[in-house]
Amino acid sequence: MGIFDLPRVHFHGHFAVNPGTGNNDSISPGTGFVSTADSQRVQPMIGNMTPDEFKTWIRQLTPFPAAPGLNLLRGQWNLMGDMTLKFLDVEVVSVQTTVGEVITDPAVDPLIGASVTLEHAFLCDNNPEGFNTTQIFSDALVVRSHIDRPAFGAASVFQSRHPTCATTRGINWYRNVSFHGTSANESSGGAGGASAGFQSSIEVKPEDLLDAAAEGTSLEIAQHRLLAGPYSPAIRALVAVLGDTARRPRGLTFRYNLYLSFPQMSDAEMAAEFAAGRDTENPAVGLVLGTIAPWFDGEPASATVGRKLNPTTSYVNPYRTDHKPYFLAPLVARVDPTLQNVSIDVSNTFPEDGPDADKYFMGDVTLGLRDATPPATDPNINAAPISTIGVIDNTKDAFVSHGGVVDISYAGLAPDLRARLEGGDAELVISTSANGPLLYEVEHQFESDSQCNYLDEPAPGSTWADVLPTLHVPTRPVPLQGRTPLVVYRRGVPVTGPMSLTVEQWRMTPTGDEDQVGFYRWPRLLERRTVDLTFDAGWGDYELEPAAGTPGLRLFRFVPPTYWPQERMPDQLDNQIFSESVAMVRVLPYDDYSQLIANGPTFADVYREVFMYYDLIVPAMNKRLNMSDPTIWNTPATAEYVLRSTNEAIWSTTTYMPRTRDLSACRRALLVAFCGQVIRTHAGDAAADAALAAAGLVTQ
Amino acid sequence: MTSGGLRHDDDGLVCDDFADPVLELTHLLRQASGIEHSVALAYLYAAFSVKDRYLPVRGSLGPDDYGLRRIGAHGSQALTAPTDLLQAATQEMQHLAYVNEFLRILGSPPQMASYEFPFAADLFPFPIALRALDRPAVATFLWLEADEAKLASGRRRTPETEPAAFVDEVRAEIAKVGGPSVDQDRVDHFGSVYGSIMEVAQRVADAPPAWLEKDHEWHAWIDRMHLVLMQGEISHYLMFRSIFTGAAFTDDHQPDPGIWVDPSSARYPSIALASGTAWRARPHTIQPENARRLAWLGNLHYWILLGMLDLSFRSVDLKLRYAAVDQMTLALWWIGLDLAQGYGVGMPFDQLAQSYAFGRDEKIARRVLTQLVLEAKTQIEKLGADGLLPANYETSVVELALASLQ
């Protein structure tokens, strides 16, 4: 189940992330800054400035109202970021083929020390102003062992198929109690104290496991072969599991946690770079800890499900003088009666202390069991005694070597306690000797397997009821279908049958107040409704119908009747989003370009309506093709590229453009009209017709 | 001319001329660049000769040929699609781009020159030549793209090796090319170069020198080289195999080697091409003069294209890469076809220089390239006035090129 199944391959190292921050608008939940972009309309907030004036303006420092005397960049810490994510020195640190045994010796398994990379990985935010909607796309997970002792049959390299998109699983604002980056508050990217989890899955076909059987007939198979060999026990075990059809294997899943990440230059240093005419990038570097495990039919691709533990209460961070409450981040556990083992994913949970990622000492950390808290009740009033299941080694070494996955055997416990653990009436609890119970098990774990979604605002005269059913096409990318798959488990067991729950809808973007530009406002509750859903073996789906007509980002909060708290204050929702079961949908704006298209759009039209936003707000795109240079966009080769790269058919891949995934259908139609015109002019009607047809468009 | 320094012993390619792995890797990549370029031209030349009735084998310009494409894991679906000669040539050009990107990371200037034809590489046991598509030519292409097992003989045979009769047939055809006979134990193919590149790149990755880009994704580049190798060894090999057996030319895709028997037959896949140079007053200057003039314009587009790519790789300017694609899709492809199908003449792909860096700095290179484009413009006007431009040739290619060089 999720990352808990064996064998597991754990990896660790540094990563570099290079997001573009031009459209961030706010600094952190509740802290507004400079509104540079209108996320609703997907346009720069250029005011009376010319594009060139705006380019200068956004690269300059301005006073940060929340900290008098401090100046920060209007475009924030990495305006020139190209959104790439790179694993730098990430290596396999251990493998597990049996519970309780962690192999860290490369002499035992040559997979130890193998490099792990994500090919062509990049990230983009579903909500450009938000914090918990990052999507990570990549071409492949690549594991490379030493050439002299290949881990994958005769090959030293395994290159996976296209991983599914990963989305933020639990932004944890409380990850480091004492360290927020070397620039401290001198950077608008002081995220060193935060962390987040991500999970992707990868299809492995039965033919991939066959030794050269398909060689010469399919490059696709040859490219992704996964073979056992004489050297790696972990890969032998993995191939055996994936070849066991009785278990209905689908492939691999990998979960990784990004933490202790912070930019290398302060805002003032970056401003000096810009002033000197250098468009410098300022990627953040941090640590990644992850696990690769088998993926089975029926399991979500982007999350691990089982038994979820949420925060009960806060603890005191002794480094903070402002008494800001700190929480442990949620985790997922699995109880395996066959192996008499509880597995816990703590990769995002326990805080670090300081720049070396040492674990913050919280006293003894134990996993326990107590009578379940009544439904929809504050767990802090649950005074039931806690029976200890086992102790968690909360040290840096243990954390890294186990990939953040803790196994606790309960074979030695009393029979009645074992029975309660495996039953459905007691809840798991994580306690620390310093602070008591800090996490407790919620009755239902509810996850969206497509957390970040996109819709186009209906044209005037059309409604969501008209539009949404037309999007429910299984061949479309799931995030564009107007509905999200949902998975629900009750204390580790998939739910089957009807379920009534509350679904709230919140407006998250723009975070700026519509009446007071630049002034932060918390999420706004738009709607709360009770819905009846039906689940089959844990799976159901929910139609993401926006409640009001304006574009922007909506958050759907799924609240089972057992959940506590049933309602959240807006600031609580923003700060403790990691506890919630949510799905987002970004509504891209409608624009009427019919006249422009009928007249034949010019480059000036396309620049104003489409390219200017990227030129000014995502300027890294200019490093490859200058968005403001008409000579580029008036060539058929580029026009073909635009048609191909904006095709919805490749939306889920890393070659789709724009990477920001905020090109509305209307603006694409404008671009298509322009590109078709360019090709028709320079390469003839046949080439234009072929290009438009290949782009999935009917020729005109 | 030889491939210079690419040596092999009984076990394959030797890559230890330089003690320093960065120098060795740079050397190998430069060799690979020259070979990719030369092979792309050989495939294009052969494509021009294919008769219209076999369009699916020749290939047609389609949306995928107009832009830059990236090979990668997710793109593998596309790579499994049936390949034609044009696509194979396009993919070799993409490989050329990859190799030059890798060179740039190593701090090396781009390598845009091709080898002079016939290119007698000491890596391969035959010269690579610009030839109309015939069976010996296809046999050499098969050899180039094969992995080390496919066409092996004697003690090197493995379960993956083709049937002995097929291997013998391929070797017999290669022997007709006029180069040295195929050594029974010789194992070097295109993949040997990339295998060596990956091996040496791994050595660089294990201990990268401080002067190279910090935190560079070495593994990603090694993987890309691996994909380049696989595209040749699987995708291209299968295509040339179907051409060699004749299966590519039949409706039911069943082998029909008889198709290659009679060059005068209407069924024969290609037309014969006269080869020569577009330079005037040379022993092998193309005749007739109208064909030479068109070939000269083809050369101009080819050199402009290479100059643009050189500039693009030096400055990381993708704009010029797209402009270079325009030179191919709007002009050079149509000239090559018209020369072959209209005059029975092969596109000469004459080499202008050892380097296509046309200026001592970028500014001057743009000026010189602009002059070259204006030279082409003059030629276009003259050919246009004489009614000699191919029907699908797009004269706007000049304006596009000038705009891109501003």
C-alpha cells in the first residue's frame, strides 16, 4: 500500500529548485506584498507603465510593510527562475527487502550509492499566489548503479516511463524550529523552515520484466526494461513482486519530501545583480528524502493512503519569541496483520533544528493506541489511556537511513492490544514525552488523486452545467476533466457504499483584496453544501463546479461527518492546510477574441493578450525565445512549435507550454489563429492545414 | 579524410588517447558531431532519390519536421512510430544538436562541419558516401545503425544476432561499395561511439573538474546519449532492415528483395543520381548548368543553416535554431527533391569551410551571415526570373532569415 510495500528503496541528497516568483504577490499566508500579476485575468498589473518600465520596476526593491526597514524585491526572490527541479547528488541510501532489515552496505546491494534523478523535472503552481498547489512534472525517474556491478540485469541504468504528476502533499510550515535559510529575513524566499511531500507513480509493463524478449521490436519496451540480475537483491525482489500478477501490480510509486530549501542570495544581492544588467537566477537548494516502492492496482498515484494522523494541538517552539504555535505535520500509517507490523511515513512530520538538519529533540517519541475519539470531536478532550505500540527513533541518522519510513513490530504485544490495533475502534496516537499526544488518527482518510485542476470560464450565456459534462472525457488529462477522483479509507480499509459529507468551496486567488489591490485577504468561504457520494473499493469522484462566475482559484474542502473540526476559520485553513482533504481548480478567464481572430491577429495583438504576461512575469521564458521579438514568432518553424507545444494532448508532459499551464482556451485560440496565419503565409496552405490538424484543430 | 583518432582494437572502440577524460569526451563528441552530420546528409541524399510512388519510405515534410523536438522518456511513444528516411535524417540532426549542447557544457565551441564525402572513417569498414538509395547503400546504413550483436559473425554471434544468411547478405552488399571488405570480427558501429561517450562521460561525472558548470546534470546527459544510441540501434535499424528486405515497399509489408534486382524497373525504389559539386570549373561540376545553379542555391541555404546553428549554439539562441529549421523546410528540402526528381542530380552538400563560425565575434558573424543570405536572395531572383525555382520553394525564407539575424 503506497510506499509501505516491500521492497523499498530509499534515497537522499540535495536538490535545486528554480521557480519563477514574478507572480507570487504575497510572501506567506496572511502576509501580502506587491501585486505584480492579476492571477484572475492572467495579466501583468502594468498600470500606466510601459513593458520596459515594468521590467525595471519588478526588478527593484521596495519596502516590505510587515517589517519596517526591510526592502524586498517586487518580483520576489527568483524572478528569473525557469521552474526546473534538479536532483543534484541524490543517491540510494538504503534498501529494504524485509521488514525490520535496512541494507546500507553497497557490498550487499549495488543499488546503494546509485544515483537517482528526475529527468527534465519542473514545477508549476496551480495557484500562483498560493503555497500548497505545486505540481511536479517529469519525464522519467532514472536510477543509475555502478557500471561494474549493474543493478538491473546487465544494465546499470533503469529509466522509467513518464511519472504521473506529483502535487503538494502537506505543506509543513513548522519543519525547522530554528533555521529559515542563510539570508534569514533578508530574502522573500525564507522557506528554509518549511517542507512538503510529493508522490508520483510509474507504469511498469509485464514485458519490461522479460529479458530481451521484446528487444528489436519496441523501443518503448527496450527503453524502460527493468530486469533482475545477480547483484541487487532489492531489484530481484522488486521484479518478483511486479511479476506476481496475483497481487495486481501496476508499477512503481515514489514519494519524496523536500525540506531545508532556501535561496542562496538575498533580495538585496539580487537587486544589485539586476541593477548591473544581469538577469541572474537564484535557485533554492535543499534536501530530498524519498522512497521507491511497488505500486498496485487500486492505489492512488499521487498519495499514500491508509490510516491518517492529524495534529491534535500545538507545541511550544523555544526559539520563537512570538509564541507562534508549532504543529507536527500529518502522517499516514499502515497496520499489516500478516507481518504484525505498523509502518509510519514520518518523512514530513518531525521538525529539524538548525542548518544541519538535525532532528529537534522532543523527548521520547512513541506510537500508541487509545479508544477512538468520538466523531467530529476535539481529540484533545479524549482522556482515554494510551497503550504504547512502539518507540520511534527520532534521530537524523535513522530518519535518513529509513527514508522517513518507520517500521514497528507489534508481534510481541498482548493479544488484546494486537486485536484492537487491527480492529476499527481504536485510534493511533503519536506522543512525545515533552509534549504529550501531538498526532491522532482521524477516522476517515480522504484524498483527491487529482488535487490540482483547471477549467475554462464558460462563455457568456453558457453555464457550468452546460460545460462540465462535456469535459468528462476519459481520454482527456484528468486535471482537465472537471472532476476529481477521490479515495476514502476508514482506519485503513477502503470504503464501499454511500457516504454523506460536507464540501466547502473557498476562493483562494486572488489573495489581494479586489477593492484594495495588494492588500492580503484570507481565503473566503463561498459555499458549503452536503453531498452524497458513492464509493467502490475506496474510489469515487466529485464534480468540481465553481460556485461563482469569476476566474481564479477555488479550493474544495472535503469534510467527512467524522472529521474535526467541521469548520475552519480562514486563517486556520491557510496555515493548517496540511491537515485538510482538498482539491483545487483554477478557472482560467474567458476573453472574446472573435473579432481579433476574424480580422487576422497581428503579433501586437498576440503580444498584448498572451505573450506580455510571460515576458514580464515569467521572464525566464525569454532566455530561450524572446517573447517580445516578432521576428521569432513570425517564422513557420516557431509557429509549428507553438501549435505542437500548446496541444492539450501533451498537457501532462514536460514539453507542454506554457509550463505555467495558465493559457486559457480563448488565448490558445488566438495563438492558433496567429500561428496558422504565419504558416499559411510562409509555408503554404498544405503545411498550415497539416499543422493545425496535428495540433488537434480543424483546418479553416 | 578519416574520423581522426577513433581507434578500435579487437574489443571495440578505444578511447584513451587523452589521459584527461574531459579532453577525451570533447574529442569523442566532436567526432560524433561530424559523423551525425555526415550521416544526416547521406540519409537526406538517399531520400531525395526515392521515387514518388514510395513516398512513405522517403517521407514528407510534416508538422514534426518544422520545429525542434526533444527525445526523452515520455517521447518514447512517438519514437516507436514507423520511421521514414526524412524522419531518420531529422533525428540525426537532433542528435547533432544534442551532441553540440553537450559540447557547450564542456566549454567547447560547436562542431558544425561535416566530413567530405566519401567519408572513409577508420571507425567503419567502408566509406560513407552520398548515394542514391540502392541496396549497398542501405547495407551500409544498416551497419552504421546496428548494435554490436545484430550483424556479428563468428565468435561474436549472440542469440540476438540476425540469421547468418541475412548477415552474409548485408556484408556482401557492403563489399560492393568499393571500400575494404567487412572484417569478420570487427564490431564497431555508430553505437560504439556513443557507448564510448557514455563511458567517458561517466568518468567526467565521477570527478568533474572545478572549471565546469557546478551541479551539472551529468547523468541526464549520459541518459540522453543513451537514448540517441537506442534510437539508432532500434528505430533506425528496423527501418533500414525493412528497406533492405524490400518490405518497406510492399503493400503487405512482406519482404520482397526482388524489388532491388532491376534498376531500370518501374518497381525499383529509386532513381539514379549524378553526383558532383556546385563549385564551378571543377572536374566534377554538376551538369547541366541550370542544375548547378539550383544546387548552388541549395549550398547557400545549407551554409546559412550551419552558420545559424553555429551562432545559436554559441549564444544559446533558440531563435536561430528555428530560423535554421526554416532554411531546411522552406528551401533546402525542395531544392534537393527538385534536383533529384527533375534533373537526376544529387544535392552536393559542398563544404564551405572547416568551421561555420563566420566571424571573429557574434556581431561580425551575423553580418557575414546576412551577406550570405543576400547572396542567396540574388540567386533566388535570377533563378526565379528564369523559372527555375522548385514549385514548393518559399522565397520568403530570405526575409525570415534576415529578420532572425537582426
